[in-house]
Amino acid sequence: MIEVDHLAKRYGSQRAVDDLSFVVRPGKVTGFLGPNGAGKTTTLRAATDLIRADKGRVTFDGQAYRELLQPMRHVGVALEPTAFHPGRTASDHLMMLAPYAGVDHRRCATVLGLVGLEEAAGKRVGGFSLGMRGRLSLAAALLGNPEFLLLDEPVNGLDPEGIRWMRQLLRELADEGRTVLISSHLLSEVEQTVDEVVIIAQGRLVFQGSLAALEASTAAWVSVESSEPEAVREVARRRGWSLPPDGAHHGRTVWIGGATSTEVAVAIVQAGIPLEGLSSSSSDLESIFLSMTAGQGGIR
Amino acid sequence: MIAALVSEYRKFFTTRMWWILMICMMAYFLVISLAMAWVFAYAVSGDDGAVSQYRPMIYGLGASMGYVFPALVGAVAVTGEYRHRTIVPTYLAEPRRWVVMTAKALAAIPMGFVIAVAGTVSCLVGGAVGLHLGGADPGLWASQTWKAAGLSILALTMWSVIGVGLGMLVISQVGVIITVLAFTQLVEPLARVGLSAFPSTSGIAKFFPGAASDAVSGGTSIYSQLSVNGSMMQASSLSVGQGVLVLAAYGVVFALLGYVARIRRDVA
């Protein structure tokens, strides 16, 4: 199990990750979702000690990354598909990491086969497409046969066939009991791959749960337009309805969860708040996701 | 630590930079030692005493004039990791950064040794051919020749370690190349000639890395000859042992500064 515990990181005055807590369970593929700049990559970098968190910690079965003796044997990480020396071949790249994972050239060949790069093993990475680089990143992550996998935008650059292949592979890895966390800025991209989702916006947790729960919990998100958005939020709070995190304010529109559009309309009118527009979001997961994470492009 | 060392060794030998620089270095050493040996042999024709006195200088030319090459090889081995961002998988594989950095510094020794041997062999070949063409005895089997060659290998190896330290400190590939070229090819030669012209400052010049390198490779370099003839002053020079210590100190200081600069820095 991966536990993110009150993680915080700021860059100057900007809170990239703001008191973020969630858990990732084994045997499942968990989608780590949020718009660009939501703090996904910062979280993954802080989890793996590339950057130093200001507060909080991330543990893998109770151990921080830096406490792991041979981290590649426990946590497989694929962060950026550009971290290759263009002059090295695919197998040279893996061989340079192999001593850290405690494996030899046979394991390198095995993982290259696993990601479909056996033909390109002796080719220089400089000539690789984005999709091939992504596959090589994944091969490096799998090198030490780790029980945890952290993959940043793993389907980026893959063609539809590649995405289907990736989906199957991640499924198999999770079925073997591994803990798989994949980030994406598009829910639709990973919707068919993930069992669970962790959604963040502006560095804060917005939602954690299964896809089904996401659909159910947000089926009734209602967007309210009013010249007094704070009063609308106050009404929602009094009635115990849910609101997106503080960060996700955007002008006159307020998103309210856990109520039907009629209930919301009645409550707002009763409170004497000017109501200028009201609509319920569709059950389309992607627009739910958008409305939760900022409302950009959501239903008007 | 062994894993880190093996990894560093593989990183080094799986890129082309090292042998491109090595071939450039060998060509350069071959040409300058051949040219200087030939001119020298021609100039002192028949004076066997002068030949045997200055032969070590010719065979040590690489260490006194060409140390920029091993320094660059060492520096680029580090900055290339940042340029191509392979530092990310490296730190992911070994989050204890001191292990990675120590391995880089240690791994530079055998790699630097390979380059140092190649460079010194170039000087021996170039120098011997040049002396022979000029009608002087190459003296390849003389003990002083072997001593000069051994010390040249030592000095050039140390330069690659200094390069690694410098690379850790500067990080920027372009930055480190410009720094190394500007310092070794312009600032230091001018400063050494300038400072050694005055008795009050000649004591400083001998602690320059290039001067220490000269001291290691025989203490009879172009610069010491220049200052002797130019100012009629006995230029002070370090002993071989002191030169080794000064070069090692530069390597350690740069590596420590680089270590302090990198150990806690976010890799964004």
C-alpha cells in the first residue's frame, strides 16, 4: 500500500501540493488524475525523493523511498519519457540501471520483450518515437520486478493499439498483486484502465474512490450561476451538500454535489439569493472530472 | 556502492563522447609532441646532455599542455547526465545521492587512467618520432623516460577527477566546457606567465592547477623554462609529491563544492 500523508510542497508562494493525503491499494490500477499543474508530478517526485517535501511523507508499505535499500526492486518509477542519453541503445540504458536493480542482461532482455522493444534493443534511443521512449521508461521501471509501480502519463505518445496494449499489461501487473498508480490529465485516457481514481486539483484531494463511486457521487453535480456565489456556497454548506475544494472557485459558478437540481433551486430561491442559471452535469465521466477539477469546459 | 560504480562505468563507456574526445586528444598530443621534439632536436643537434635533460619535458607535454582533455572528459561525464536528464533514473535507482556522487568521483579514476595512458602513449610516439627525425636519441628505454610517462599518466588521471568535481559544481554542459576552456587555455597560462615574472608573486603561480600538473609530470615544462629564460629568475616549482597533493586538493575541493550544491537540491 502506498500512503501519501499530509504531503505539502510549495514553489515560492505557489502551493504545488497542499496537505494531500490518499492511499493506493495493491491489486488495483489506480488513476492519479488532475489537470496540468494540479500537482501530480510534484507528488510523484516527492514520493521518490527527487524533490524534498515541505511537510508530510509518502510511504511504501510503511517505508519512505529513501529508506529502501534497493528501491528499484520495490518501486518501479517512470517519470519522464525524455530522460535518456540519445547515444545509448535501449539495452545500454537498461544495463546502466541493472546493477542498481541487482539484475543482469537476461532480465534487461526480458523487460524489453515485455514492452515490445526486443527489435529495438540495439538501436540508439535518439531515434526513438515518443511512444517507444515511453515503453523504454516502463521497461526500466519493471527492471527490478517491483511490487509498486508509479507511472507518470504512461499512455502519452502511444497510438490506440499501444494504449490497448498498455491497458492489458497494467491489468496483468495489478492482477499479480502489485500496486499500480498511473497519472493522467485526461480521465477518458485511462477510464478503461483504472479501477480506482484519486483526483486532485490545485494540489488538493478532490475525490478518491472507485470509478463507479465517482459516477454515483457526482451524478448530481449541479452548477449554479449567481451574482452571490459565496451565499450559494453557504446554503450548500448548511444543507450538508458537497462543494469542490476551495481552490476550484471560478467566478460566478458554484458546483454543488449530493443534491438534485430541483433541491438546489428551491433552497437558493428560499434563501433569497439571485439565481441566474442552473444546470445539472451530465453523467459523462470526463465532464464530471472537469467540473470537479476546475469546471473549465464543464456544462454551462 | 559497487552497483553505483558498475553503473557509472557502464554509463561512461556506452556514450561516444569519451572516445571522440580521446581521439582528439591523441591527435593533438601526437602533433605537438612530434613538432616540438623535432624542432628541439634540430636546435640542440649533437648536444646529448641537453637532449637527455629535456626529453622528459617532451614526453610529459600532454600533462603540461593538454590536461584540458581529461578534465573535459570527466566534466562532461557528469554534466551529460544532467543535460540528458539521466540523473533522474539514477537518483531513482539510488536515492542516497552521496553514493552516486562518490561513485562518479571514484569511477573517474580508472576511466581517467585509460585516457591518460592513451594520451601519454601519443606523446611517447610523437616525441620519439620527432626526436628521431631531428637526429636525436629518442631514449625510449631510459629510466627517466619511463618516469616521465608514469607521472604524465598520474597527472592526466587526476585531471579527469578534477573534471568530475567541476562538472558536479557547474552542472551546465555548455557552462563547464566554457569554464574549462577559458581557464586552462587563457586565464591560467597568462596568469602563470604574468605572476611568475615577479619574485613576490611567483609563489602563487606554482599552486595553479596547471603548475601543479607540470610539477607532477616532471617539473620541467614549457612554463618553467619560459619564466627562467624570460625573467632570469629561478621559477619556484612544486615537487612531484606536492604537485600530486595540490592536484588532489583541487579534485576534492571541486567535488565537495559540487556535493554541497547537489545533495539536497530538488531535481525538477
